[in-house]
Amino acid sequence: MRVLLISANATRTPHPVYPLGLDYLVGALTPRHEVHLLDVNEAGEEQRIQAAVRDFHPEVVGLSIRNIDNVDTLAVKNFVPGYERIARLLRRCTEAPILLGGSGFSIFPGELMSLLDADFGVVGEGEHTVCLLDALEKGDDPSALPGILVRGGAVREPVSWTGAVTRRMRPADDIRRFYLEHGGILNLQTKRGCPFRCIYCTYPYMEGHRMRLVPPGEVAREARELQEMGARFLFITDSAFNADVGHSLAVARAFRSEGLVVPWGAFLAPMRMPDGYYDTLAEAGWTHAEFGTESLCDPQLRRYGKPFCVKDILTAHESARRTGAYIAHYFLLGGPGEDAETLDETLNRMEALGKAAFFLMCGVRIFPHTALYDLALKEGQIGTDQSLLSPIFYRSKGITAEAVIDRVKRQARGRINWVYGDGGEETERIVTRMYARGRTGPLWELLLR
């Protein structure tokens, strides 16, 4: 079948994110199916989509939805209207069935199927598309397939893909060139699944709690190939790179063996690591640590379901700092149990984390299929029939969102390394301008000067 795959993610803040999921989907579909890719971040929407439909004559159009909004209480950006525009455009220029997928879709499958007038949906990992296309080719009813939604059918739960997982490393096409020219960042994945039980996170729902590890040598060969394609920075997209300590160390050592020289970064849990852990990563070219810290108050960390304490965070920070790595901490303020005392404890302890960038989200977005959703439901903050497609944030009984924001702004005043929300339009303009001047990588390290 001829399959047109469209990455609908058009956000470029803090930097444009390469649509890695489509590479895996292409790997699953080819060579049996003919696949054409389109990325609205690179190509724009209307003219390129119309041209692709006219020239390729797709039999199925897949629309990948990565994000629903920017989870920012200060300036909410809802991306759904953009997806609606694309879906309406597709309906005008093709009769091919529309298939929805991606992480954002998997969280809100029923709402988005209806809103975007889609024919099919893949909940969870995109490789299930293979089974759907097989059924369509044979004229079989796909409604009973795991993870597959059909128009008007029952909403499905994600099912882990148990078949082969292959990333198709295409030549440097227009899509890849766009990301190489706008920051030089390409990405890779070393595992799927997340063993943690953070109350607000959807990763375990979408990928499962059991980690499925990619062989370290395979990850390293992929990284070397991306380097040869021109990548100037690699980011590992795992929910937490160090969730499996032994595997992450093996990946780092494989990077060294493969001769990787491009710098790389990863999202990490600030847990207690074996002695020398961060040294091994640094020896393999690791330069950027992004810690999902969330709070510097032990009771608050426990309420968030975190597998670490404040002492662990401080130790992780210092161990990473000694390697010379750039360090960022992400904080999630205003969640269950937060009050003026716990907030002050976090903000004041941040002063002890020297030379780091701090990204502070003042409010916790409620997503379905999370413990936070269950808590908000129990407390009457949301209703059982209420759609969360338009963002709703948890309201702490101990402090208002406005008080959290005011306290953060007062503490952050005059400090460029304290960034609250997504940084706003000014940050987007600065980042775009710096990439246009040839800067590469995440750029948040420049806040540390």
C-alpha cells in the first residue's frame, strides 16, 4: 500500500524535535509498503500536503500527534487546532482513510478520533500499524486487533509491541536536513518502557513498566550513523536513561568503542548511582545532564512517587558537576500537598545547586491514566465524564497557582538560569536566531554563564 506519514508537530521551542517515531514506523512498514514522509515543522502545511497527496496518491494517510499542549500554566498553547486544520485539509484533497497515532493521540484516542474525523487509530507503539495495513489489504475487519481503533468503535488500551523494532535510517533527506540546519540535534532511543511510578506521568501507560532494552552495540552503531549524517548533538529520548544502570553504562562504553565523537545528552533520574557512573558517561562524550528533579522537599518527592530523596539529588548533581557536564534540573511545583513551606524549601535549596539551569513548571497538568488523575477525580477537581483534551492543572489545597507563580518570579528575578514555563515567545525568538547563526545543541547551557 502507498502510505503517506505526516508528522504534525510544529513546535520549535526549546528546539525542533526530530520525529524519531516515524523512522521506526518506516522501518516496520518497508519494503512491503511504499512510504512517503512529510514533516510540517520542515515543510509547512497546506501547499506541501496538497502536493504530496497529488503526486503520491496515498491509499492511507497517517497523522502522528506528539504533543497536545505545552503544559504551561503561564501561557497555555493548545496544539489541537493545528491538527484539526491538517485533518480538514486532508479530507478536502484525498479520500484515503486517515490513521492517527503518536504519544499525544494515545493519551486522548477517543476525543481525537472524533474531533479529527479519523477512520483508524493506533494506541501505543506505532508498529501495530503493520497489522492494520495487513487487515486492510486482505479486506479483513481490523476492529479486534490489539491497539487498533476504528471509527465508532470502542477505545483501546495500549499494547506493547512484541515484534521486531527497526529504525530505518534514511539518507539525509529534506526532513533530516531541516533539523541539522536548526540546531543540529538528532535523537535515538536505547529502550522502551519505564519502571517508575511518578503520579503525573503517562510513559508507563503508553510503553508499559517493563523495560525493553536495545542492544548497546546496536544503539552505538545507530549513533555513529547519525554522526556520519551530520548530527552535531545527540539526545537520548528514553524516559530516564539511567533507569537501567547496567544497560546505560554498557551503551556509554559502546559509544566509546564505536568511536563516537559528537556530544550527547539524556534525561536522567537523580537517583543514587554507583561510584564513577557519570565519569563513564563523560568519557563516552556525554555533556548534558537533564535531571527530572521536580522538588527539593522529601515529603513532596514521596507524594510525586519519586524513587529518590533530596540527598540523592544533591549527590547526583555534584557527581555530574565534577565531570564538567552542563546540568539542568526540571521542577514541577504546585502538586498534591504543596504549600508555602514545601515550596520555600525547594526554592531555597535550589541555591545550593551551583551552576545549573532550572526549568520550573508552576502547575501539574492532569492526564488520564495517571495516579494524579485518580486523585483529582477523588477530590472532585475533575469529573468522570470530563475531557482533559483542553489542559486542566491540579490545584493544591495548600497554595494557589497564582501564589506559586508569584513566589517563583520573585526568587528568579534577575537570573537568566531560572526559566519558568516554556520561556515564552521571547525565548523562541532568541533560540531561532541563534540557530540561524550556526549555534548547535540544546543551547540551555548558555544560561550558565
